[in-house]
Amino acid sequence: MAFDYSKLKGRIVEKFGNNTNFAEAMGWSLATNGKKLSNTVMWQQDEIVKAVGLLELKLTDILAYFFTLAS
């Protein structure tokens, strides 16, 4: 199952400027970050919760940012 992370990617740039800074804040390599955002590796629940905090999202935003199905 593939998810559309375009809204998430926009928020990452808005809050962190680029993927490198976000990956560092998450404690990931840039490669891991890329795999998460390209549906190669699935997000874990604890990673989603951490990202929500870092990106200053509300818990009610999780569906829109992490579970929008790709068409």
C-alpha cells in the first residue's frame, strides 16, 4: 500500500528547510528519510509521534499527513 506524502514533504520544508535537517532531527540518515518518504520503508508508530512533535502538528493531523492513499 502506497501513501501520498506530498503534504508531509511540504511541512518538512516549511519547518526544517530541507530533508537533511529533518532526518537529523529524527535521528535518521538521509537515506532512511528518503525511504520513508518514498514508501520503500514503512513508518513506525513511534516515528510518526516523534515527527508530529517536531513538525508541530496536531494528533488530529496524522491521517492527512501520514495516511493519505496515493492514487
